[in-house]
Amino acid sequence: MALRDFFISLSENQTLTNAAQQYGLKLGAQSVVAGTTIEEVIESIRKLNEQGISCTVDNLGEYVTDESEATQAKEEILAMIEAIQVEELDAHISLKPSQLGLDIDIDLCYDNLYEIVERAHEYGIFVNFDMEDYKRLQPSFDIVEELAKSFNNVGTVIQAYFHRAKDDIENFKDFRLRVVKGAYKESEEVAYQDKLDIDINFIELIEYHLAHGHFTSIATHDHNIIKHVKYYVEQYDIPKEKFEFQMLYGFRKDLQLELAREGYQVCVYVPYGKDWYGYFMRRLAERPQNINLVTKQVFNKKTNTLLAVAAGAYLLGRLTKKK
């Protein structure tokens, strides 16, 4: 938990985020982030499609507090939707409401999201609303439900570490859902803190939506959970068309290909853009195993230097606050 909290704290550090943007992806994160431009990410998507793997594309960024930045993010996502349509890619959109103005004005955010969902709907492209921390959870859910009154191409995410997750998955059972464990630091009042509790809830949520829901994206790299899901769907005769295994770009490539060859639907979460640092740190925070998964392909001398600087900056900040 201490290591997890450490990486989450780094992900929320704006100074380090700004520094990482200046360096681009030169420090090693290019193995888990598919580039900084639409042109670069298109090539990554095409290669995955050729292997029988679909993609969900995330223009990285969150916690926007300037209206012009929210508008810019909207335009980037609209451009990505156009690219998916023109290039005939097997891909859909993932986005974060806080990038589109949730922290600025709820009406601004809704208008931006409406425009995105409407354009995607014209092309038959699905839009998934990523969930963020607890204080943004209900406002984001409210927007999803409101947009669903006009469009049928929206879905969202259920985070297993929240105590309320079972109520949420019941409420959204008619939606296409991604089920995840959760990647933010939350208090014990609203979220489970023990890994075993989270894992148990995660599996129960997956089973519930597979049995009662519309379509389930199972977001995990854990081969034990994947094995359990395989057994469950076979036992209850759940067709492969009703679910997919979803993994992160750059993680467990061998397992992605293996599942695709076995006939399972596989979707890769493909992040791109300059605002990669917070995303990268949260992936390391989610599970200690993620550090092992990317060590050989991501961490090099420069990356280790960055993390050392980040650690020093973080600890210095903590010490300064205590004085």
C-alpha cells in the first residue's frame, strides 16, 4: 500500500507532470503510451487490428481547469473520431469528464461531451466514460445517464474498490460496462483498502454483469482472474460476443495474442498524447506486478533517473510540509 500511495501521489504532482511533458516520451514511457499525435496512434491501432485486437483510444489528460484547454481536448477527440472513421479502424473512444470541463462548469462539460457523443453516434462509434476519483464519480454518472436518453453509444466504468460498486453495476446493467479494480487513492469510508476484498468484489461484479448485463469489458492482466472468467462463461454458456478481455497498451502482449487466437474478443486500451505522466504513474500504482511487467521494456537509465528525481521531489515536499 505504501508503494501504491507513493505512485498515486506522483501521478497527482503537477510539477512533475509538466516536467514529463517537456521530455515527451523520451524517458521510456513510449512502450506503454502509443505516441503523442493522432498519426502515431493510428499506426499503433492498425498494427493491433491486424492481429485481431480492437482498441479503445484515450487522449490523455484530466483535471482541466481552463475552458480553452477543455475545448482543445474536445477538438482533439473529435479529430480522433474522424480518423477512426476515415481509416476504418476497429476502435472506439475512452475519455475522462474532468478533461472536458467537469471541474470548471457542469454545463460546459455536458455540452462538450454531447458534441463528442453525437459525432461518434453518426459513425457508429462507441464512447466509454472513464471514471475518476470518488468526488467526480456521481457527477460523471449523472452525465452518462442524461446522454443515454438521446444516444445508445455510451457506456462507463465500474470500480471494484468502491463500496457502492454493486449498486452502481445494478443501476447500469443495461449499459456496456468496463469493470476495473480502481486506480485512485480513496478513503476507507468509500473504498475497500485490502487487496483481497477488492479482488473478491471485482470477480463478483464481473460475474453479475456477465449474467445480467449488456456487454462486459473485463479489464485485467491477472491470468488467475482470466482463467476464472473462462471457466465461468463456459459453465453458464455465456457467448464470447457478450464480453471482452481488456488490457493496457504495452502490457502482457503475449497474453493478448494468446486470448485472441483462442477466439476471445480482446481490446487494448491505447493512450496517447503529451499528458502521459499521471497515467503512467497510476499504472504502476494499480498493482506491484505492473512494475515487473514493464521493467524490461520501459525502465532504462533515464527512466530510473526520472523516478529517482520524482521520489526525491515528493519526499522533499512531504518534509517541507511537516516543518
